[in-house]
Amino acid sequence: MNLLQLPWLELTIGLALIGSASVAQIREPNRAYRWGLAFTGGSLACSLLAWLGFYAEAAQGSLEGYSIQPWLFGDLPFRLDELNAPLLPAVALLHFLTALATARTHMRRYSVSWSLAAGAIRLATFSCHDPWMLVGLLAVATVPPYVELVSRRRPVGVYVLHMALFVVLLIAGWAAIDTAESVSSVRAQWGSALLMAAVLVRCGTVPAHCWVTDWFEHASFGIAILFVAPLSGVYAAVRLVLPIGPEWVLRSIGLMSLATAVYAAGMATVEREARRFYAYLFLSHASLVLVGLELQTPLSLTASLCLWLSVILSLGGFGLTLRALEARFGRLALVNYHGLYGHSPTLAVCFLLTGLACVGFPATIGFISTELLVDSAVDVSPMVGVAVVAATALNGIAVVRAYLLLFTGARHMSSVSLEIGMRERLAVLTFAALILGGGLFPQWGVESRRLAVERVLQPLREEAQIGKRAPKALDSAPSEPIY
């Protein structure tokens, strides 16, 4: 028996679930944190083995022999493919490093148990192929954040309103498609429109974006990052909307996402509060990922999937850097110069590196994805290309502005050391290493995303062969490496 043929995917999700239940029984915060970190690290290790097993081409029959899914579900609804294989360890890594970088002063506010539960749901979501099960997981994933807000005694109205709308639209949309006679029927068209609306709400597209800024305002920063950074709404778009959505639905998502990308980037350049600045930066990048998906060309799809992975790593590291600053200096205002470089030079370097990686600075993981997205946008429409470039430029201006306000200017005086701790240093430097490694050696990442595009386009080709739909993406399907 090959070690990589064990059911590592089930173990990834199961360890997080078992860890959540076990840590919930521990009342002492420091002990609960240590056990939670161990379970989160174990889940990350299993996800890496599952990823290696997939790329080692372990025989599917052998995998089924050790999996409990056929016994539970009669099938394999949770499995890896070219699309989600790199996403699963990326999400698990984000959870582990967020827990690792939690300062001792924040351990009481950071619920390790709920973080593990949310992580298990998120990992199951990103490995799910069954549409109805995916809809259910996306709906259930909205519960832990609600519990987070209630436990902190913060307002829940804005969050509940938007997430309830998201869940209703998601269920109604897929129910309409599931009961439709064909993908070209009127019922299926309406279902696709409802799914489009659900995806836009979940991704925070204008005008349904206010829940994101409200969420970052009231939730603990670590939990807030974990809920938005993996871009679960984009996964729903790829699995549920892209294979069957009519062209007008995909075009509508693209136009609204493009407007949101430019608007959110503009807001980030003038935002006066650090958390809201990060929220707008996230909204802009999530919208750019959707723009690449809905351009419907092989190059744009590859760019979008590359940018998706880049956003998880770069915005995840950027958020943890801001979180480490908050742990030392409290809520940060982008109004005056703070002069924090002298106290935390490592945080300053990581802030600038992860921030510039978000906007595609050369030699970072975001460079090749941004370059591919701009090229594909210009090929489709010069105006779309200009809008993408404008959003990227504004995001770059916002990042540099925030860096100057936080780390330069008047010297900040303190009687105690505010240097970064060992665990935080390890977390942010891990993100920095991945960002630079992905930027200096992008070939493998781009090739894996090209293969994922082939996987996504496969059902579209089958539909085109029987005359149901012939999307633009089929006009020139990629057969050679793009990079």
C-alpha cells in the first residue's frame, strides 16, 4: 500500500471536526490554544499529503478502497481535481498560520474551536463536487461568523440580512436549475440569474458590499480574514454558474465585478481606517478574480485561477501583518503618520511585500496572474483592459499610502519592546517565502491552473457538441502551456 493512497482528504476534514469538538471541552485558554494549533497543523499536514497524492496520480480505485465516502454517501462527493487540489492546502495553511500568529493577548478573543469548525466546513466546501451538498455547505458556512458576532455582542443585522439573501438566492437558483428540463429552458435561465445574484452578494459586489466592511468592523480580525480570504463565492461561481450559465449571466457578473473592482480600489486609496482599507482591498481583488472568470477565454480563466491562489496567499499574509500591528498598537487610523518602522521593521517589510504582491509587483506571486489578466482583458475589450489596469494601479497607490502612514513619519515612542514575536515572525515569513517563490518560479503554478481550466471547460465542450451552448472559451481552448 502506497502511503499517498490513504484517505488524506477525509482525514483533513475529520481532524478539523474532531479538533473543534475536543477543544470546545477545554476551558483554560492557553491549553485550548495549544491543542487547537496541533489539530490545525495536523489538518494542514493531511491536506498536503492529499495534494501530493493527487499529483502523484494515485489510482482512483485504491483510493476508494480506503475511503469511507462510498459507505456514507454511495459515491465520492468530496474529492480533489485539477481545480481544487492546490486550493485545499492553501486554505488549510491560511487557517494554521492565522492560529499560529495569534498573540497571547488575543487568545481569549480568538475562538480556536469555532475556527476549527469553520475550517472543516471550508475544507469540505472546497473539495465538494455534488451541487446540492455544495449549496448546503455554503449555507452552513455562514453560521460560525454569526456565532462569532453574537459571542462578541456586536451588531448582526447587516451580516444576517446579506447572508440570508445569499442562502435564499443560492437554494432557489439551484432548485430551479435542478428541476429544469434543459439548461436552455426559461426555468434554468431564471435559476442562473438567481445563482449569479447569490455569488455577487457573497463576494461583496456593489451594491451588496456593505456587509464586508461591517464584518471587518465588528468581528475579530483573524476570524474575519479566514471567512473572506479563501473566496468561497468564487468557488461557487466556478462549480455552479460557469458550467451552465448563459452568456448574458456571465457578462452581467463580469460588468458588475469590474465596476466593483474600480470602485473598491478607489475607496481603498482614501480610507481613513486600516480595517476598512483592508476590506476594500479584498473587495477589489475578489472582483478582479470574477472578471477573469466571466471573460470566458482560456487566457482569462487561467489568469483568474492564478489570481485566486495569489489572493489567498498575499491578502492572507497582508491581513496577518495588519493583525500583528493591531495587537501592539490597537485599531489603526490612516490619518496621521505613525512611524512604526523603528519598532517593527520585520512587520514593515512583510507589510510592503505582501501588499505589493496583491497588486502584481514583479518577482511576487501576483505578478504573472495580474499580467495574464491584463493581457486577456485587453484582448476582449480595450476598455475592460483599461479598467483592470486602473483598479490595479489604484490598489497599488492605496498599499503604498497605507505603508507610508503606518511606518514612516514621526517616531513612535514606547517604553516596552514592540518587536514581532517568534510565532508571528514564522507566520508572516512563511507567506513571504511562498509569495517570492511563486513569483520567481511561476511555471508550475501557471501550468497547474491551465490544467484546471481544461477541467472547467470539459462540460462546456460536451454541451457544445450536442448544440446546447458554445461559449467563447471553446473558440481557442489552450493546448500548450501559456507561460
